[in-house]
Amino acid sequence: MTTKQQKVTVDIDLLKNCIYIVKNGELIQVDPPSTGYGEQIAVWLGGKVDRVETKTCKKL
């Protein structure tokens, strides 16, 4: 038995500075660190993004 997959399209704002993740057909927007400095790491488990870890820094 084959399953028929449905194609879905969404509009995204390419002027917005963020990361987009698609997981289970859902678009998830991950905003940058609030301080403007830091790093974000996507952690993968079983071929899917499990979480995004955000580390913020304060520039002196």
C-alpha cells in the first residue's frame, strides 16, 4: 500500500533574520538571540530536529 503525500506551500518573509525549520510538515520559526550575539545549534535525533539550543552572549 502506498500513501499519497500532500504538497503544501507557505509564504515566508525573506527579509526577516531568523532560522526556519520544517518538522513533520510544520514550519517552525526560530528567532535570533535577544542580545543580538550568540549561537544556535540544531540537535538532530532519528533524522529529525529534536531541539534548538541557544547560547547568548553580551558584547562589552
